[in-house]
Amino acid sequence: MKKNYVLAMVLSFVVLCAYIFVQTKFIDPKIKTQPTQESDKVEQTIEVNEVSSDEENEVQISSAEETEVVEVKEEKFDFATDKLHVTFTNRGGDITSIELVDHKDNKTKSFVQMAENVTDYNRAFSLSLGSNDKNIVDDFFMVKEFPKDENGIKKIAFAKKYKDFTLIKQYSFLESEYAFKLDVIIEGNEGFKGLNFDGKDGVKIAYTLRSSPQIGPLYDPKLDRYENRTFLVHDGKKFKKFGLGEKQYKKYGKEVTWAGVGGKYFCELIYAPKNENIQDVWYATPRSHFDLANAQVFVERKAITERRTNDTYYIYVGPRNENDLKVYSVAENNGWKLKDTKIIDALQTNTFLSWLVKFFRWMMKIIYKFVPNWGISIIIMTVILRIAMFPLTLKSSLGTLKMQEIQPRMNALQNKYKDNPQKLQEETAKLYKETGYNPMSGCLPLILQMMALFAMFDLFNNYFEFRGAGFVKGWIDDLSIGDCLLTWKVTLPFVGNCLRILPIIYLFSQLFYGKITQMGGAGAGAAASPGTMKFMTYGLPVLFSFMFYNAPSGLLLFWTISNIIQMGQQLIINKVMAKKKAEKGESKPEIKKFPKKGKRR
């Protein structure tokens, strides 16, 4: 019994060894091990043919005849035009860098980067399947670059085949264009039931397209107070802009034609010709793991039920100036044949005074044609404005003088009819008619002046042409930033690490102007208390000089020249007012002299 048992064990061992030998020698070489990590392997080769957003052309995607297991690693692909230098990654078919080759960053001296704060989990123009709070698609995509076609369009496509559908992202570029086209194509397989993920509000979302996490150039909000990030949106009829605090999410909740983020001089806009497919737009200001503030737009696409869909987006990444934005209003002016996009409304202007800002901008361009120096153009523009506004300033001052003349009678009426407001109103109207005084004579000119000054402030603070434009070499080399004569390593509050001369000149011009105005005796603070007068004459200029210390030198140049011109005008006004007072018989109060000792009677 034991002998048979031992024999059976030996035979089993021999059979097992023979099986292992045959399996290893003849069978295993014909079988490849399946990938253990999907992120490192691609089990299919997808042939990507050129796709078109034209509804008459079908998207053509076919699988290779033989399935091949290919090991894939992250790769970067550079695409360049004479306006943009774009870097793509095959992870999600996303963008990791967009450089504007025509514009330099004032601080880094490199090209302006419009895809800032990019991370592995937040890239430019990445997709999330579902709502905006879902993770971005991070799979490896197959890549195909297409040669330039007869229209001068260069394309690059990224494709990923999933179980039920194939996702393609195709980017198209034209030379001399800041706008490029992004086609998002969903090609369903047999039995495809669509993309309809649950959104935050219970609505169904197919996918979310996001903008860059942040646009450049980088800035420090604590020091660069004149730089900003604004969320921009247009519904085809009305334009709106608004800001958010840090670490916030906000749903727009209305119809959208285009949406994006604007800085002081640059913007990034996502325009959807077929905006009926947009479910909603969200704005967000999270902080990245670099502890840098983001400013990002999320465009949610409605649920997809068709087997084939092709969503086209045009993305403008470039200067926030009139010359480059207006070309997308007329089809003949751009290579994409886009028209009436309304992205011209993204200009950095005050919505209430935009018409006045446009007029001043037009005047600046005319002056620059004759005097090709933006600093000198600012001075000439300021002189023209102040001369044009002088009659209003004079009228306002004379109105104040008239009010001072009738003020004693006004006080008497107020005391007499203090318990009868209706009678006081009637008697006041009679007094105005009798003396020929119009209360609006002083207010209206002041309002018109303030409108002009606010419009000029808006223009000189945001005028794109001032970027890199110098005035006096070695002192003001860039009108879009503050002048600088000396720098140091320590950063001081309000001042930073740079000695600026223009704010100091502005301070003295404001102090002298205040003193001259006070000498006239008919200023806004003529009836104010001595303490208030002292603060307005000395305190406010010092306060404003700190506020304007890091302001663009173009803006400070305007204010300083304006103050100097106003000094001369105020001297003229003071003489006119003194003459008016003399005509009315006013004289200096008589000073009584006491007799000297010893001569008293």
C-alpha cells in the first residue's frame, strides 16, 4: 500500500514538471500579459482622421485591424503660429502652456503666459465628464498632427476610445490669429446611451470645458493694485463683468454666448456659436497647491443623447485691446469668418462712460499720428482737455461766489421759516429768481468735469498701447507701470522696493494747487472748518500720493500735468473773482488802530 502511494506521488511530480516545461517552451511566448495599470498602457490603436465641424461631413474614426498593446508615456507637443506658442500634453489632450509671442511680461521679460498655475489636476481646456466639480479626464490620448491645408489651417487631434464611445479633441490654428478653434467630438458605439451625468442642481451634464486656471502676466495683488482679474460674460445682447473673492464658486445661471476671464491688458474668452448646447457657466477662484490665486471659467455642456456630436468652440487668447478684438465682429476681417461675436465688448472700459472713453481714445490716436510718443501725447491730450473744461470750471467758481453773496439772506429765511418747510421753499425760489442765481450753475459744470476726469482715468489706467511705451529713457521706460530710479531688496508697505519720482512731483503739484485754490476764497471748502480745510489742503494730497505710488506712470503723468495747468487756471479765476467782488463794492475789512500811549485825550 505504501509502495503504490510513493509510486503515485513520483508519477504526479513527473507529469507536473512535464506540463510546466511544455507550457513555458511552446505556449507562453504566443501570449502577452495584459497591462496592470491602465494609465501606463493603451490597449488600442485609434486611427484619427481629420474631423470637421461641418454637419455635412461625418466624423471618421476607425479602429486598427489588429489590436496592439502599446506602452504610452506622457509627451508634449509644441504648436506655433506668429501669435501663439502652444504646448499640449497627451494627457487628456490638454494645454499646458500658451505664450503670446508678440508681448513680453514686464517682470519676467519672457513672453506673456496665458496658461498660468497649470497642475496635474487642473490644466487649460481640459474636460470633466459630468459637472465642473468632477476630476478632469487624465487618460493618455492618441495624437495626430495634420499638415497645413489649403486655407492655411494647422490642426492637431487627440483621441481616446472608451468602452461605449470615443472622445476626440481637435485644435485648429491660423497664422496671425489670436483665436483658435476647439472641436469636442463624441462618437458613440453600438448601444451608446449618451452622456448624461448628474449635475449639482439635478440637471444632466455631458461634460465641462474649463479655461486656463489663471491668465498672465503674474501679479501681486498687494502691490499691483492697478492689476485685476474680472469675469466677463455676454448673452448676445448684454455684456456683464464682475469679480469674486478668493476661494469662491459662483453660478451665472443665465444664457451665455461667450464667457471668460479678463486682466488689465489681456483676456481669455470661450465663444460658442451654438450656445443652445450650454447648460450653464460657473466662475471660480480657488487657490492652487502653489498657493496662487486662480481665476477660472467652467462651461457645462447639456446632456448628449445623439450617437454623434461635434461641439465647436472658438477661444480668444490675447490682448484686451480694440484692434485685436474688433476683427471678430466682421467676417472679412478674420480667417475664421466669424461675425457679430460681440467679444469687442470685453474691452477694459467703464460701461457707463464707455462712449466718452472711446472718444478720448480716438483723440489719443490722432495726436499720436502727429507726435509718435505716448508720453508727449498724454501731455497734449491733457492740455486740450483742461482748456476745453476751463469755461465750466470758471462758471462753477462764479456760481459758488454768487451763492456766498446770497448766503446771509438764505440763513435769514431758514431761521424765519424753520417750522414751515413749504413756505421756506417758496421764499427760497423767490430769492433765486430775484438774484438770478441758478443752483445748477455750480453743480452741472462740476458733474461734467467729473465725468471727463473719470473717463480719462479709465483710459490712461487701461490703455493697451502704453504697455512698453517709454516717455523719458532711463526714467519712464514703460507708461503702463510706475517709474523707477532706485530699487532695494526690502519691500515696504505702500512703497514696495522702488523709489519713484513721479508720485513725489504729483504730491507737490497737488499741494500747490490746493493752496492757490484756498487763496481764491470760493473753493468747495470755503465754508468748512479750519481743521477740515487743513486736511483737504495737506492731508488728502499726501494720502493720494501713497494711493497712486504704484500707479501706472501714464496715469500719474496725466494727473500731474492736469494739476500744473489747473494752477495757472486757478490764478486766472482768482483774479476774475476778485474783480467781481470789487465791482460789487466789497473791500477788505477796516482795521481799527488804537492810539499810542501818551496821546490819549
